[in-house]
Amino acid sequence: MAATPLAILDVLNSLLEAQLNSVFRFLDACSPYLSRAGAEVRQPLQDMVAAARRHAQELAALIDSLGGFPRTAGIQLEEQYLAFLSLKFLLPKLVDAKKLMIQRYQTALSTLPDAPAQVRTVLETQLNDQRAELAALEKAAEQVAKG
């Protein structure tokens, strides 16, 4: 197998860092707020936390399989306040974060038109997941805003 271009590994590592730094990693810490939400809001958010972890693991495995080294990220201190927010305040932030993640995936795919099929398949699958999660987040935000 030919050496994987550094650009592909760089783009994959950027997506991995975005997944690891996503505000979704704080949802577990926000469980008091999630526990007050109805199941129609709580369950999709819990599923998104699990999907974000899965996406990060898939990206790290893909980077590793291509001969690269997955970069990890640490907690950013300025984001720790999210553990104390209400769900009504947090949901719009999650919608914005999801839109940004979708943008990153779209940019990655447009930047890597000649990437191996394995890379494009993982990115396209995760992009579709991101879009479905955005729709669920927007619905949840609407429900919570209504009360």
C-alpha cells in the first residue's frame, strides 16, 4: 500500500480533535438537566453522546490503520462552565456545535476528493449521522423552548 498522504491524516486528525473537543462530551456532566427533560429529548441526546464517542473511536482507528498517529485533546478550562447550564440554554449551543461539525465534515470531504474509498466512506457515514443528529437537536430545542 502506498504511503498515505500527510494531508489526509491531517484532515482526519482535525476531525478527531473536533469530535474530542465537542460540547457533547459535557452532556454526561449535565445529567441533572437531562434527567429533568422528557424521554423524547433525553434519549436522543444520550444517543448523540454515544455516537460522538463512536465517531472519535472510528476516526482514531482509521488514522491508525493509515499509518498515522491519532492526536488527542484535553479539556479546555473555559468550557467547564457548561456542566452548570440549563437544558434550555444548552440545546441551542448544541445545535450550533452540530452545525459547525457538519461544516467540518463537508469541508473535509471537499478537501479530499481523491482520498481512499475507506476514508470517504467513514466521513460520509459520519456526516449523515451528524445531519440526523442536527434534526433531532433542533426538534429537542423546539420542545424544550415550548416548555
